[in-house]
Amino acid sequence: MKEFIYLTFVWWFFIPSVAHAYLDPGSGNALIYMLLSFFGAVIFSLKSLFYRIIGRKDLLEDEQALRENQHNIVIFNEGKMYWNTFRPIVEALLKKNVIFSYYTMDINDPCLEMDEPNMNNCYIGNGTRAFAKISKLKADIVLSTTPNIGTEGYPISRSKSIKKLVHVFHSFGDSSYYHRGSLDNYDAVMLVGEFEKPIIRKLENLRGLPAKELYEAGLPYFDVLAEKKNFVLSRVKKISDAKTVLIAPSWGKKSCLNQYGSNFISLLAKAGYHVIIRPHPQSLKVESEKLEHFKDELISFQNVEWDFDIDASQSMQRADILISDMSGIRMDFVLLYQKPIITLEIPLENMADFELADMGESWTEKKLRELGYTLGKDQIEDLPKIVHETIETKTSEEIIAFREKNLYNYKCSGEVIAKYLIENGRHLKQQN
């Protein structure tokens, strides 16, 4: 029977024959549209089936369920780059046999590969469709690392059916480079450290906002990176007797590579340092020609290498010091590897739209100056000397003391946040 249907389909659509008929343009367009719609539906169904087969959810997660069903605990993730932030929390919830939902806008999110009966892990699409779904979500408690939910002009509005919206940070530091109003519509914030409390309270007072719940959580992706660091430690071999300098620029206008050129790298290479250059992943996508230009300029130096690996752990382990700009990798390097950093100043433009405008100064930048060194273009010729002095004067004991003072729950933040979600989820559920 299957063979008969198949042969009939082939004969009907693909074997030519003479049709003694006239088809007017309007009917022809309608017929073509119907055929395209039919084949589009077939392709979409096959695509959805494919994602189910490989362990992912249907591209169109049931929007009605998102809008009408009252979820208890929901984790919302914009993209796979934040998976390390959520992974320790997800793992802790699964260990405790808690039922929860995980909604992501990234089809390549590693969480979609997991098959756990207690976790409803779904891809909700991207762009406007995903924003609309989250804006209509019904839930007791939602955890997200996305700033500006509910802020005027931002595509994700704050759903009135979410009882408690909770923010978790994806990097160490204050919110000075977040857009203005980034956390105004959140009910609670998972604090990285004690230093964030006065900053958040100051912004609330300036804007006449009700006080948020501030919970001493820590930084969950440090749970992952600390574990990875121990794994890499025993496998990384030092390939040079010289001190190693890791250069990790941002991308675009705020990149030290774009602002300073390759001259400062030449100075370090000529001074005998082994240099590792690790471009920002976004640079590989949008600035590949520039990177090739810089590679050509530095090709004569045998002690300069380029690192394009997805994982920065090996380069950070090998390095004695890091040079960067405004990149968040600075605090990762300092706190995880207890080594100093040098920041190359980048001119700040149009900061009126950022939280820094109301904060006055960035706590993070202030502390980074204490943990390392910050210099501008007028000092760049002295960079090799400054690198030497910084390596010699900044001790790991000083950095460890800073971490203990300013970072909550090092290596166990995921467990702490999971406990918070469970307790609050249970309390809010009782109010239904």
C-alpha cells in the first residue's frame, strides 16, 4: 500500500502530461501559494521531528501552555553563552528531584540535550516570538540573567502573571555597564557579593522604587570554572621559561586591540615576554579581516601565539598576567587564578544611557586598579616595565583576601540559588 501511494505521488507531480486547460494568473498564484504552504508545513514538521529525535523539543513549544498553565519554577535563558551560569543551578535542582521548567531562546543550548523527567527543557524560538511568549508567561518564580525585562523600549515586557522575577548575574562586578533601569522591574537579585547592596539601594532611592529582596548567592558559573581549572591544572605544560602575558581584548570600539593597535604587543615581545593573544569570539565573526591584519604585523615574532580555542582555561592557566580592556575576563582571571591584571583605558562614550550615569563611578573598575594596574596611551611605552612590576608586587594572598571579602559562596553558588528557588517556589505555590 505504501509503495502504491508513493508511486501515485510521483506520477501525479513529476510525470509530464498535456493539460487542455487555461489557468488564470490569480488562480495560478493561489495554487502556487497553496503548494508552497503545503511543502513549508511538511518541512517544518520534519524539522520538528528531527529536533525531537535528537533530544530537543519542538520548535513551537505550546504557547497556550506557557500562557495558561501556572508554572512553579522557571529558568529563562537567552543563549548558550549563559549555560555555565545556569548549569550548577539546574544540576542542583535535579539532584533534589524538583520539577521545574527551563526555557531557552537558543536551539544550541546544551541544556536541550538533557533528558530529565523532572525538567521541562524547551526551545521557545528566538526574536519576537520568544519575547512574546516570555511576556505572557504564568509562573510563581522566574530566574533570569537578562537585564531590562519590563524596561520601556525593551522587547520583553514584565508578565503580570509572574509572581516573583529574580535576576542572577553572569559576571563578577557591579551593573555600571548595564543599560539604565536594567533591574528596576525585578523583585529579587542574587547578589554576587556584599559590594552590590549599596549600589542597588542607591539606584532604588534615586528612582523611588520599592526595595528589592537581595539574596547572598555568589556567582554560579564560578562553580563550573573552578572545577574546570582543577582539571586543566594537571594537564597544562609551560612551554617557555619566559613570563607569559595573556592579551584578551573585547571587540569593536571598546577593544584594546582596535584602540591601541599591535604596537604594545610588539613592545612586550621585544622585551622577551611570551605573549598569547586571545581575541573575543565576536571578533572572529565580525572582525576577521582586522585580526588577519594584526597577525601579519606580528608574524615575525616567534614568542607570540594566537589562541582561538572556545575554552580560555588553558591560556589563563599558563599566563602570569592578563592585559585587557573593559572585558569581564579580568575578574575571572583575578579571582580564579589569583594573578594580576593590567587594564588599558578605553574612552567611554554616550554613557548617559547606562547605570554608570547614576552610580557616579564603577566599583569594579576602582577595585581592578587596586588589584592590578590601569594605564592609558600616554604610558604605553612603559608597558613592559609595568608588566614586570605588577607581576612582582601583586601577591596571590592579596587577591584571595579580596575574593573572600567580595564573593559569596565560592564553588557552591548553584546549590545556594537552587535552595532559594525551591523554598520560594513552595511558598508562592501555596498562595495559588
